[in-house]
Amino acid sequence: MLSTFKSIHPYVIILIFITALVAWIPVFVKPEVYLYDGSFGGSPFDNMLNDLYSVPDTLKIIIGFVAWILLSFLLSWFNFGSKVIEKRSYLPSLFFILSSAWVTGIQQINPALLGMFFVSLGFMQFFSVFHKKKNLASLYNSGFLFALSSLFYLPFIVLLVIIWTGLIIFRYTHWRDWLVSFAGYLTPWWILYGIRYFRTGSVNDLNEMILTVFSYGGFELSLEPGRIISLIFISVFALYTTFSLIIHLNQKMVRSKRYFYLLIWLFLVLVVTYLFLQPEARIFLVTGIALPVSFILANYFSFAKETWIAKSLFSVYLAGMILIMYIPLIF
């Protein structure tokens, strides 16, 4: 099974689609268990997209499912272009679906899922900077796209830290690189604040929105049994594959090595952000955290020798994450 999914043959696309569809069956069967019950709120574009978020439950799931599939393959396209993983495969798509869809409440169309399209495009632009010298346009575009993602899902505003971390990792120290990336990041927010002030004469609501979403009221890990099992399951695999990545990091090309340094920082920044969010905003950040996790898992299995251990680990993760989707349906 591992060798099949590692292939770059077009049939793998169909196989991943079928895998995702099998995982989503319980969501279609019992949507009231899996859908988020409440208004999203807390992001600048929410009011504009209320009609999309308030469609009938079945349509919410269908739109969300299609968006998830498209986003997963966008990550593989990103990998093909940037060569984050030095071997071409669709494994990032598979692991993104398996690692992000397990939290009940995020299977429908939601702000974080829409924002992730701009996060992915932002990383494509940002990593393209390091293919060319002095590619200031890509630096500006990456900052702009990351900021645009935060207008859909406000917690993505922390991605400015990732831009600056990336510039340090790739040793871009010229002041113009920092200024251009920051200008790109400020542009969508500057436009939004300008429009809001022009229309209402005040921007206090935007300031309060940001403070409310990030106001820390204490952290409680109150998860139902299914989510706890899922979290432990993913954590064990993520830690194991990350440890393997660190051990073999020196065997990678310099550019690929720096990509993974940045992905690890992305994971850490988003996890810390998760701790400081209001409970109703936290669950959707799993979509963002799944991006670095999917690349770390995909990297491990792309280079793993096809021994019985690697095949067993892959099969256990694949079957386990699909079965976890069925736990809320059964219990």
C-alpha cells in the first residue's frame, strides 16, 4: 500500500479522493455530530461570507469536502514546484487530509479552510524567493497572501513571524527584504482599515475583534474520548517522524534543510498560538497545524525503505485516522 501511494501515477489522485470520501462517510450520515454549532465570528470577512457559512448542512459538507480536496492537492503542487521534499509524490495531499479532518466541527466549509488557500499560495511565493536572487516581488506577494489569509481566519495573523523567521533562516539580511515583506503584509490590513474608517468613521471594532480572539482566558484541554485518541495518535507519529527528520537532516540539500527548519517553526508558532486563542476559535487552527505535520510525515514515508516496519506504520496511520472519523458516529 505504501508503494502505491508513493507513486506519482495519476491513479493516486483518484485513490486519495476515494480515501477522503471513505473518511467523510460518517459526516454525511450524521452531520449534526460533526458540524460546528454556532456562528464563526471573529474575522473581518465573516459578515461578507455569512451566506456561504449558513447554507444547508449537506451543502456545507459538500463544499467543505471539495475545498479540502483542492487544498490538499494544492500542497502537492506546491511541493512539486518548490521541492520541499526531494522526492515527488502525492503524500502531502494524503497526510493533510488524514491529519486535519479528525476534529469534529471543521468538516464543513469554514474560515480557516478558506484562509489556508492563501497560506499555501503564500508559501509557494515565499519559497520561490529562494530560487531566484533578489526576487522582491515574491517577498511582497507572500506577505500580502499571508495577511489576506488572516482576513478570513484572524489567527493566521501570526504568520508575519514566519516570514521574518524564514528571512533569518535563509540569511536574507538586507533591510529591503524585510521592508518589502512587511509592506506586503501591511497592505491588505491598511486597505481594510481605510475602508472601515471611510464607511463608519471608526476602526475600534477591528481592534476589539483582534483583542477578543487572542484574549487568553486560561487553557483547558477538554476533549471527548475520540479527539483525545486522535491527538495522541497524531502526536506519536509526528514526534517519531520529526525525530527521524532531525537525525537525517544533514543528508538533505541545504535549501530543503532550511525549508524543514521553517516548517518546524511554523508548527511551533501555530501550536503556541493555539494556546492563546478563545476556545471557539481554536479547533479551526488544526487546519493550519496540519500543513507542517503533513510535510514531515510525507517526508518520512517518501524516503523510508519499504520494510515491513515502514509499511505497517503507514497502514496503521492510514487505517487509524479513517477509523477515528467514525468514533463520534458510533459513540
